[in-house]
Amino acid sequence: MISNSFPYQINDHKSALKTFALNFTKNIDDADDLVQETLLKAIRYSKLYVEGTNLKGWLYTIMRNTFINDYRRMVKQRSLIDTTEEINSAQLYNSASHNQVNNKFISDDVNKALSMLSVEYYTPFIKYFEGYKYHEIAEMLNIPIGTVKTRIHVARQLLKSNLKIYNQEFKKTNKFN
């Protein structure tokens, strides 16, 4: 059982964590955010800490994993945004003003397909989509990692099935002649 002084114990490592965070972020504000997120996660998952083990090492591990996950999430988001000077037909298609209505319908259909998922599939899928790793989702939901992987796979298959019209539409509009 973790003592009530646990938040104070982790706070004692705040300056060392900030130095460690600066090595990752190379920016003071981002380092402060990373330290804060690390401390919040440490408190949230304090029941996983084994009393008497290396607290500083445990906090460093949380920070490193948080930084890596945030970095991966950022890379995924950037890969969705094309910053090249050339405009290809797919970008024109997606940016045309008449497609705002189409995008609304697509968004509604995706949300409808997501709402059709049962909670056991929806929750792990959304957590994975948000950038959490399988083991983190398993810990959050208190289920085995294999179950998490299976549920995410099943959710993907159900979504593909419910949204297959868009896959066919995408293939038609992105054909190379």
C-alpha cells in the first residue's frame, strides 16, 4: 500500500525530472509540460509502484514512455498533413468547398459506425487511436494485452465492414491512369 506521502516523495524528484525532460524536449516549456504529465501519471498509477524500489528510476521510465508516446502521436498527426508545395488531385478533391458537405456526411458515418461498436471494442480502439500503447490500454482496462489486441482488431474489422463504401470510393478517385 502506497503511503499518503507518495505525492511528496515524487515531488522531491521534480528538479531531476526537469533536467531529464530538457534532454528530451530541448525546450523549457515543453519540459515543464512533460514533468507535469509525468507527475500526474505517477500519482494516477501509484498503485503500480512497489514500495522500496527505485522511485527515481520508475519516474524516469514514466517520463521516457510519455515522451515517446507523445512523439509517436505527433508523427502520426504530421503524416496526415501534407506540407509539399505541389497540390495533387487528392488534395484538391479534399479541399474543394463542395466537399465540406461530403466530409460532414463521412464524419457522421464514422461516428455512427463507432457508436455501433460495443463498449468492450470501442474503448480499447479509441485509446489506441489516441496514441496509447497496447500495454498501457491493458493496464487502464485491467485486461490482458492479448485481449486488447484482439478487441482492437475486431473493432477495425467491424469499422471496415461498416465503412466499406468509403474504401471503394477512395479506390475509384485515386486510380492512376
